[in-house]
Amino acid sequence: MVAKMNPDLKKERENASFDPEKITNFLYGGQESVKRKRELESLALNDPDYQHEDLNFMSREQQYETQLKKGILMVTKMKELKITSAQDQLFYTSAVLVSDVHPMSVHTRMFLPTLYGQATEQQKDKWLKLAENYTIIGTYAQTEIGHGTFVRGLETTATYDPKTQEFILNTPTLSASKWWPGGMGKTSNYVVLMAQLYIYGKSYGIHPFMLQIRSLEDHKPLPGVTVGDIGPKFGYDVMDNGFLSLNNVRIPRENMLMKYSRVEPDGTYVRPPSTKLAYGTMVQVRAGIVMFSGMNLAKAVTIATRYSCVRRQSEMKPGHPEPQVLDYVTQQYKLFPYLAAAYAFWLTGQTMMSVYTTSSSQISKGDISVLPELHALSAGLKALSSSMANVGMEECRLACGGHGYSHASGLPRLYTNATPASTAEGEHVVLMLQTARYLMKSYNQSLQGEKLAGSVAYLSGVQLVPAAGRTRNMLDLGALCDAFRHRAARIVGEAAAQLRSEMQGGKDQADAWNASSVDLTKAAMAHSQYFVVKTFAERLTDSRLDSSISAVLTRLCQLHALHGLVTNSGDFLEDGYLTGSDIRQARRHINALMAKLRPDAVALVDAFDFPDGILNSILGRYDGNVYQHLLEWAKASPLNKTDVHQSYHKYLKPFLEANRAKL
Amino acid sequence: MVAKMNPDLKKERENASFDPEKITNFLYGGQESVKRKRELESLALNDPDYQHEDLNFMSREQQYETQLKKGILMVTKMKELKITSAQDQLFYTSAVLVSDVHPMSVHTRMFLPTLYGQATEQQKDKWLKLAENYTIIGTYAQTEIGHGTFVRGLETTATYDPKTQEFILNTPTLSASKWWPGGMGKTSNYVVLMAQLYIYGKSYGIHPFMLQIRSLEDHKPLPGVTVGDIGPKFGYDVMDNGFLSLNNVRIPRENMLMKYSRVEPDGTYVRPPSTKLAYGTMVQVRAGIVMFSGMNLAKAVTIATRYSCVRRQSEMKPGHPEPQVLDYVTQQYKLFPYLAAAYAFWLTGQTMMSVYTTSSSQISKGDISVLPELHALSAGLKALSSSMANVGMEECRLACGGHGYSHASGLPRLYTNATPASTAEGEHVVLMLQTARYLMKSYNQSLQGEKLAGSVAYLSGVQLVPAAGRTRNMLDLGALCDAFRHRAARIVGEAAAQLRSEMQGGKDQADAWNASSVDLTKAAMAHSQYFVVKTFAERLTDSRLDSSISAVLTRLCQLHALHGLVTNSGDFLEDGYLTGSDIRQARRHINALMAKLRPDAVALVDAFDFPDGILNSILGRYDGNVYQHLLEWAKASPLNKTDVHQSYHKYLKPFLEANRAKL
């Protein structure tokens, strides 16, 4: 029997002002792409070979084993089914893994790409086939227990021995232990090891080396190798992130990945043509995180929005039935700004990715002039989107009240697996300061009369002193973009002024930078927010959008901008660019927009098109049958295997009996 | 051998401007109290009978069993050791349980207090001794799967049958299943059941009933009782939160707790003298959460601050050694505002608790006039402090970079166990709106010329139109309190105006309230923040404070106020009360205060006096020997029991061999 849809959700869907399918097509790049996505998802979700066990009911060891087994099956099936494009693999694996990873994920995501990118042709001949066919399983070993973001500080050494033409690998100190690489703890038998290269006592900086760490016969660590799991974490339970220390491990000279730098047999070091080429991949990864942040936020908002329509609570009017929670304006104010932000980052992530694609063809032709712009933009957007997703996912969980706290909601696991995005691949503040460095450089160039291009072009044109007494329509996307642009330009200008003044006050550049860094971070944030607002607005000028969806998306874009404006209202008021009455107008518009978005909320989250199997949330079920499934899920909890738990006989019974005897 | 202290932490401690012991005495109410605290903690932490196993390495079932065993031992020992006062029990149990709970915690925290508060003398004679001596173990069953904050909406029924003089208990619908009570899943054999009372078909609202749910012989659920664990959650792994449904379960009339309301044998219902008396306990619980939020934030800040002095990262100046992370101004800006907030809530929690104590003696004399004020104040402060602690604990985790994500940091478990505080005992927005309701009532009274007292007295006196052109010293605590007062009064006034205008526009009261609720929440927030700033400043006028600690605490108070001011700068700028130049001055002061606080940071967290055994964090260790202990901890991870995990033989080996064969 097919379960009936919850009547409240049914009504929501009937009353929407547009067909969500149209937005789905817009979000995924067209009807064909959506069709393919659904085929692959259904292939993964309906394949009886996958058991889709609930990881929440397992110990960490069981989770590791379960997902290793699933990962192996998945890799085998993808080959059989010829699922080869990156896009197709993403759709298929997200569904198979129920939005999680598996212990060999880093093999695909980093080990293989590093071989493609850093190995010579000869090296590729030797290793690629082995790796592509999983006869070796690798990971990428960069971070150390004492070293993260600052790659130059890594301590692991690779000392060249010209006599034997080998590198001798060592972990010279406790803080040099490799730490974090996914899949290294128990699974991988190979790593790409990032280490300080020494030749004849001289240091040449960080280089990549192919290193076998476990026997291909019995999987035991090789001599000189100490390796293991780093222990349980907030999330990523299924992943055996590992530690590794090396004691005089020798590898042949040919194991250094030499596409760029080389060490000749006699120990001669040959420099790479450019040190900036590695940037390209990093930009791609960061652009991916913008998209990924938008999607994770979209998942959380989907769960919370559907549940808020099913959940009825309190009494708005005496004697009336309990209203749907989403009818409370405060609940709308919790969720709708994140609904808008999810759309904003989803679309900005796509734009960022296509900027990357265009630029990388230039880069591959040797033109690296676009790199600083690309790098600064992707760093700021990665930091902004991942931190906003972090906060937003937790707000969505809290907006589900008590049930959000249960693993049945899907929200805790979504959060704990997604939150590393704001630390990994460049920590939030570190990245914001990299963007700020580019902004300062660009701003100073503009002061010297240079014309700026790209994302910072506006820094040369903007009037920093606001025109007083203007009347603004705070709903107008042009006016909103202007306001965000003005704010960014002003804050960039003030950060530059502060930096100058710290240096004039006698600080050297490093100290002045540090002393100004809170304001510099703020400048990078304002710049990134402006880019997102502008990109969101620009994407809505797409002529393929029909009027029904362009109307509702425009409301979301207005809400996104207005909410950013009122939550940072001081930034717009500080120099008088906006007035108190503008801000009050903005708040009234937000209320009005929320009221207009309310009937479309469910359709707007349906449009993200996450099947239940991927969302993995009882609160967010498409059919809205929440309570019945909560109860069924609870009954399957391991503690409920028996009516009376074994601990009763071991501990509770003797305790109760002893107490009774004493009375 | 005693491990040496990390040299960086040693230096920090040597360079502090004050003796942390003095602040510890201030925070815990004197030297004697600190001495007693340490005795109890050391009793708990050094007792070899407790094994203090690492729960992070266990499955949820193992965690439940381990903590049940520990809880039983603890209850027995507390009796032997005659640890009886609430304060002493808190110190002892926090240490035994390593900041966690045990499956019988709700027995002590809610079941017993409910019996004390709601049972008649006769009922106390019957049950109290049994409960106090743990021959019965109880919990408090209020929330249902479909009903949380709105108590009147509960559906469980207790129908009086005058023929047999019994109540018939039922769970009439799916959404009426009891859901969440701690310890109900597997442990308790009794509950206080909150149910809708029906007599002769008429409803009399929610009342408490004593109900046995499991056999005292074999612990099996009694006939008509379906009970079990609700499954894994974000945190509270050790707790068997439960579900319960009842099918025609009969209990004697005497099982209704009848201190206030009564049902006579013939079915006559006797009303309670006042329905507001139950408020008192709620206020106490909420005041406790303010304190608890301050303490949890203090723990997180302690971990992150110590670690930020041990961790060295990046290169501030070319060729120089890697600086301590806390020397980055951005890192100070992440942590110091939360350090200040931890102090703010710790002190405000104490003040709130003493206001409660004073008021409750009035209440016990029958004067319930103080209740609305007490209720509104505690609601707003609970909501503010728990949400700020929520955000702050996560910021502290993120400030620890990658290692913050490991359970070794202690931060994930701290967060997941503390975050329910912002949902339980009244959801954030619901509570803020309760405070807002009192603010609106008070404000309207003041408009009608009534003089207001207590926390809202300022609403009648404040000039809403700011005096223009004033020069302010933004470091002056008086000026800062004035600014927060003005902001609160203005926002309260505007929310009231909006509410009026919505009603004048034709909305009924409920709709107008809902339409204004975002602004009403904002008003309650501004009111609560003002109270915290003012309370923090007032506590510093304590004449027992010596000058060295009063200087550093004043800096914290200034930072707390200034940070609140710049992060909400729009609120102060909107009506021109502050100017852009005031805000810029505030930002400069924040930078200067952080530089002054930097050398005292470690001493300020040491002053919280959390022993390592309670902090339970490798990153936050007092001796700072982080990396060595991270490695040791990791080696104890269950996945490292064998070099080669069993999953290799089961899954990985066949996979690798098959792939090799195919090549």
C-alpha cells in the first residue's frame, strides 16, 4: 500500500504559484540533465545489492566496515555500468552513499588527481593503471599533527642519497607525524607524501613522493612505517583518517612526482617553470565547496521547511486548531533567509565553476594572469559560503525543535559531515585574509590610477562619500546591489587606510597587517557578499526563465539581499549611505516578502529535487508522514533489541535489590 | 615522572598581571567554597573505583551500560560519603561523570523534585522514601511526539472512573506517544505522567500522575505499556530517552499528585488556589541554564585559549619562528569576545539565581506579584545565554582548526551535550516572545503614567529621541550601559508602535502579534543584552575585588559591551544615538583591549578552575602537552586494536586480488 501524503504537505503543493520542475531544470542545467540525474539516483537507490543500512545505529567500527563494503561494491558497479563522467559519478555516488563518504573516497578525490596532475608520463605508465583499477589504494598525506594551513611549515623530510639514488623519508619530530589523511588509518596501501626535500644538506621545500605504506601481500605496515587511525571525530565516522610516522624509509628516486620539479640522479635539482600552477586545482576545489555549501544548506532547509508544515504547535488564537509551525513569522524568519542563501550559493557556485573553466583554458595555454583574481575570489566565496552553511544548518536543526536533535532528522549527520568544509582546504580567516591581500593590492593600484578589471573593477569607480538625501526603493535589485557595492568599497577603503596608518605609526608591514586584520577580514567578507548578491541578481536575467519562476526567484534574491542588509545594517548606516528610514523600509519589505514566499516555500524546497534516499531524514520525508516513521525508526534502535536490556541484570537489578533490602 | 609543562604555557602563566586564584574565589563565592569544590573534585577524580573510561571509543549501547554502572556506583558513594547539599552534589557529580549525565539523572533532577513539589504529605509518605533510596527509579513524562513547548496541547488522557475510583490512562493517537523523557527507554520503572484529566466527559487540563511502567520483579513493561528507547541523537549518547504509549492502563485515584488540584472519590474536581505556583521551579531551572551556559562557554574558551598558546602556525614575518596562534589578532577576535561572554553569563547567572532566592521567599509567603517580572527576565536570559553559548562553543571548536573536530578536543561532546539547552525548558523564540509580552505590557503601563519597577524600570524614564552631537567616551561603562539601555528602550518602543499599527490596520491581536514577532523578539533580545551588560558592570563594583583583578575584569566587561555594540551597530546608529565616529572609536578600543587582554588570557581561563578530569580535552590540557597525548589517545582507538583490521580479510583483500587478476 502506498502511504498517503500528509494532507498539510499536499495542500502546500497544490497552492504553490509555480511548477517546481521548472526551477529544478534551472538549477541542474536543463531537462536532460535532470533526467539523467534521476536515472542514476534511482539506479543507486533501487539496486537491491545495496542495503542502505542506517549508520546511526552502528558503532564506528561497524560504520567503517559497512561503508568499506559498500564503497567496494559501488566502485565495481560504476565500472560495470560505465558511469564515467564526473557529473554522473557525483549523482550516482551521492545516492549510493546516502550523502556520506566511504573509506576510499580520497583515492578518487585526491590520490588519482595528484597522479594525473603531478606525475610524469613515465610515472603515469607505472602507477595510473594500478590506481585506476584499484590494485593499489592511495591517499594524500599532507597535513601533520603540528601543521595544517601553513604548508611550508611541514616537517617530514625526504633526504636524497645520491649513492643509492634513493630518498630517505623521516618524521623528525612528534609534531611532524602525518595526521588526518582520509583512508590512511586502515585502508590505503599507498600515499602521496608531501615532504621537505633535502639534497646535500640544502632544503628545497615541499615536494610530492609516492610511498607504499602497507604490504600488498598481507596489508601489514612496511618496515619503518607506523600507521593507524586517529580516533573518533565529530563526524565522518565511516572514514579512517590516519596518522603516519616514518623512520628511515627508503624509496627510489623515481618515486618523487617529477612533472614540475626534478631531482637528477647526481642530486641536481631542477626547478619548476612556475610555482603557481598548483593553484588551479585549489580554485576548482574551493569553487566546488561553494556549490557543496549551497547544496548542504538546501538539504537542511528542505528538511526544516517540510517539517514546519507538518508540525502543528501552540495556539495562535484561542479555540483555533494548532497552526502549522511555518505560519509563525518567526519561523519564516529562521528559515527563509537560509532558503534564499541556499539558492544564492548554489547559483554562485555554478558561476564560480564556469569562471574557473573559462580561466583554466587560458591557464593551460600558459596565461597565468587570471590566477590572482580567481584565487582571491574563490578563497573569499569558499570562506563565506561554508561559514554561512555552517550556521544555517544548525539554525535549521534548532528550528525543528527537539526532533531536530534526533539522528532521525538527518540534520546532526548532515552538519557534522559538512562542517569540516569551513576548516579544510584553507581555514576561514586565513582565506579571507588572502582575499583581503588581493583587495588591498587592487585598491592601491586603483589609487595610482590603474583601471581594475574583474570582480574588483568596482573599487576604482565608486564614490566613497554617499550622496545625501536620496530616496531609495529598497526592493529594487539594482539599488540593493549598489548598496552592497558601496559598503564593500567603503570597507575596503577604510581597511587600506587603517593599514597605512598603522605603518605610519611605526609598525612594520607584518605587524600593521596583523593589527588591521579584523577590518581586513571584514573587507573580504563585504566584497564576497557583494559578489554573491550581484551574481544572484544577474542569474535572474537569464532569458530562459519563465515569468512564474522568475517572480518567485526574484523574491528570494530580494530577501537574500535585504536580510544581509538588515543583519549588517551598521555597515550601511555608518557613513550615512543608508538612513534609519531605509533600514525600517527594508525590514517592512522582509516581512512582506516572507508573507509572499510562504505559500511557495514547500515548492521551493521540492525544486532542489533531493530524493528521500539522499536526504535521509524522517522529518524531511517527501510524504510528510513523520511521526509514524519516527516511531518505527526508534523501534529499530539497538537498545530496543530486547525489552529488558542486559544491563538490568548486570547492574540495575542488584542495585534495586540491595536498596530494597536496606529499607 | 611528572610531565613538564609546555614552555609556552609556562611563560603565559608567568607573565599574567594577576593571580588567577583571586578570580577563582570571586567566581565560586569565596575561598572556602573553592576549597570544598576542589576536595570533592579530587575525591571523584582520584577514586580508583571509577574507571573514567573514554566514552568516545564506545558504541552507544556500551556508553549507556558504562554510565549506568558509574551512576549506580556514584549514587551509592554519595550516600556513604554524605554528600548531600545541592552544591556539593554538583561539584562531585560533574567530576565523576566527566561533565556528562547518567541514565538516572532525571530521577534526581526532575522525578524527586516533582514529588517534593506536587505530592501531598500522604503521597510523600508512600513514595518519597522509595524514590530517595532508589528502590524505585523514576522519570518525568511530559513531552509527546507531537507536542513540546505547548503543554496545553498534550493529548495523553487520564479518565476518571468513579466506579472503581481509578484513572484510565490512554495514548489516544500516534502523536500522543510520550517522547524524550530521559531514562525512560530502558532504566526507569516509574514515571510522573502529565496527562489531560477527564471526569464525566469534561476536560480539566494537564495534571501529574504517578505511574509504574515496569515490573519491580523482572523489569518487563507492565500490561498496556509500550515503552522503549527513541534511538540515537546528536549527543546524550549515554541517556536512554524514551517513548511510551499506554493502552487502558488503570491506576488508583491516589496516584494523581494532589498537592494543588484534587479529584474526590465521587469525581468532584477541586481547583488549585493559583495556577501560577508552578512557575517558581521553572524560573529556577532557567536561571540555572544561564549559569550552565556561562560554564559551558567557559570550558570551550579554556580549551581553545590554551591550545592557541601551544599551537604555532604560519609565518608572520619572513624567517621568524611560527608564532603562537593567539598572537594573531583575528584569533583573539574569535576567542576574547566569548571569554568575556562566559564571564558575563557566569556572573549574570549568579545574580539571576540570587534574585530568584529572594523572590521565592516572597512567593512562599503567598506574594506572587514578583512572578511576572521573574518569569520574563529568566526567559529572556535563558534564551540569550543558551543561544550565545551555542554559537560560541562552535566558534571555539572552529578556532582550534582541524584538531577541534576530533573527539580528542572534547569540544564536539561539549557542544552536543550542551546545545539542547536552547531548545529544552522553552524554545528560544517562544521564550523571547514571552519576555516581549511582558515588555509590551510594561511599556503600555508606562505610557499610561504608571511607574515601572525592576528590570523594566528604565522603560518609563528613557528619552527616545537622542541628544545630538554628544561626545562619548566609548570605554566608559556608564556610557556603554546608557547606550544599551537606550537601544533596548527604542526597540521596545518601536515594536509596540508596530503592534499598534498592525492592529489599527485591521488585524486582530493574534495576527498583529504574529506580524510583529520578528521585532518583538529583537526587543526582548535587546532588553536581555542590556540586563547582562548592566549586571556585569554592577558586579565589578564589589568592594571585595582587589585592584589587579578588578582592572582585568573591567577590560572584559568593556570588551563584552563594545563587541555587542559593534556587532549590532545598526541598532545604535539607526536613530542617530551613536554616530559613525563612535562606532569607529569602539572598534579601535576593541583592538586595544584585546592587546591588553592577550597576556592575561591563559590566567583568565585558568581562573575558571576546571581540572583536566572535568574538561576532558587533550587540546585544553593544563600542562599543554597536546601532540604527545593526541597520539597516545589515537593509538587507543578501537580501530587500532590490530594492525590489520578484520575488514581487510573480509572485503579489501578479495577486492584487491580480483582487480589484480583482471589487469
